[in-house]
Amino acid sequence: MAITRDYYEILGVSRDADGDTIKKSYRKLALKFHPDRNPGDKEAEERFKEAAEAYEVLRDGEKRRIYDLYGHDGLRGTGFTGFGGFEDIFSSFGDIFEDFFGFGNRRSRKARARRGNDLRYNLELTLEEAYKGKEEEIVFEKWESCTICEGTGVMPGSELKTCPVCQGKGEITRSQGFFQIRTTCSTCNGRGEIIVDPCRTCKGKGRVRVEKKVLVKIPPGVDTGIQLRIKGEGEAGESGGPPGDLFVIVYVKDHEFFVRDGDDLKCQVPISFLQAVLGTEISIPTLDNNKETSITIPGGAQPGEIIRLKGKGMTSLRRGRGVGDLFIQLIVSIPTKMSKRQRELLMEFRELEEKKIGEKNKNFWGKIKGI
């Protein structure tokens, strides 16, 4: 479901609401539109889903920051796509329903599957690597499903036994007046079954800590803060739940020559005052395998003048934007020491310039007097 309504409006809270206020509002809406209380009501189902998505974003500090700055489009850039259905919602917020409402997802109370946690990996790149893109093998530790017991936590050849406390229901029911309060069974942690002979490898956890290597494809044009989502490479889920995702956060180091401005590149190039006056051709480095490119400095170039090379910037990640430009600012260097001959030539040049300026002034004032 593609939700476009404002998340704050959905939960009925202000944009500066704190976490407790947001949670209380979500609990109220989730209770009102819970599918078990509104069987067959499609509108209630949609309201239940959109409230869950709004809560998922606004309870998370980073997601909320991105949403406040860039809205729904910004979240899509991080790989956030909301929930696939009720199972995802109950898997993520099951504890809220149990603790406050007395019911969760009754259709999957026994050994409820839980999605694994997402992981974050910070990847530092040079500007050259960001310019060209690359494939990078990253190494990190994560929880993976135990291959010996296949994630069950039970030693092969052994079996699970029905929990004697909840009788396999995974929950304990208590009556309070007209209400029935259901809570997760603390003996089996909601599984409905207990492990008699735990797996020797994972100690009954069903997961083991492993070192993981993943090849990450980095597209040309990435910039600091870009998140690359690798689906299914997060922590293993519990009780058969799906794994989380891996988010690779890109950081691009500063460059000694180029400065990045969005998709454009900027640099400063020193030239002599004679090169500025007479014009010249110079070579400057590029980010393409340290190759150089030639640029023509026109005669009479002024200090601080900027030369633009179209299409020599960074590849844009935004669809239809193509490639940025390179802006070269000319820094004219004035000599501090000169030989006697150089000084004589410059004095001669000055005399010629003063004579030329004098003629111009004479003609100018002559015109003024003739008015």
C-alpha cells in the first residue's frame, strides 16, 4: 500500500510530539482499527496499516529526521517501503499489542516468527571511487541461522515438547471483570513449545555469530549520506522469521584539489599574470584515473574568472539529470621578485599603456568640451 498522507496527520500528533505521545496515539489507533475487532472491514484494515507505517517512521529518530526534511520521497531513497501485510506489523509491534491490548496476532501466536534486525555498515570512499563507482567487498559480523539445527535451537534427533504452562498456546489468559487479558507465556516465550535438548552449536538460540563477506556494488555519483540497501543481509530472523536488511552508509572523503557541490565539481587553478594577459593552454588533473585534460585560457582573463566545462562533473543519481559540470576558477599570481631585464620590460609596457590611456582620456575630454 502506497501511503501519501502525512504521518503526523495519520497519528493525530503535532510535528514536535515526543516519543511517548507518538506511541500513545498509535496504541489508541491500533486498538480501534485492529483487524480482530473489525472483521471484514477493509477501511479499518487500511487505517490499521497506515497507522503502523506512520508509527514505524516517527518512532525511529533517523527515519523521522529524513521524513521531516524530504517527506515520503526521502524515505523511499533509504529503501523504506512500509509493511507487506499484517504479519509484518504484528512481528514488529507484537509486544505493544500484548502489553497494552491483551491480544496480538491470534492467527500466529504459536512460535511467532520475528524478522531479524537491520544492520548498518559505514563505507568510506575517495572522491575518485565515488566518481567511477566500484565493487567493494565488506566484512562484518552478524547473527545467522544455525545450520546444525536449521534455526530451531533443537539438537538434531530431539523434539520440541508442548509447554506445560500454557499448554502449547504460547500465551496465558487471565480474566479481569468483563475483559480477558492475554500475555506471552514467559516459560516458552510465546513458542508454545520448550526445548528439552538444546543444539550444542547455538546453545538453543537457533542463531550463531558469524563473519560475513558481501560484495557491494557502488554506482557512480554516490555522495555522503547515500544508503545502499542490500535485502536479506541483516540479522537472521527468529522462529523462522525473515532476515533483516543491510544498509551501507556512504561517506566520501574530501579531495585535495576538487570540491564537490552536488553533481558539480569546483577547483582553483593558479596562472601567471602573463598567461592571463596573453592567454594560454594548461592541463589539469581529472578524477578519471588521474588523466589530465587541457583547457584554453583566453587572453585578457580576469582574476577570479570561472571557466565551465560541461559534463565533466559527477554522474547524477537523480533520474534524467545526467552529469554535472566542472567549474575552474582562475587565480592570477603576481610575481614578487623580478630580474632587472623583466622590470625594464614591464616599465616599457607601463609607458605604452599610460600613453594609450592618455590618448583615450584626451579624446574623452575633447568630446566632453565639445558638448
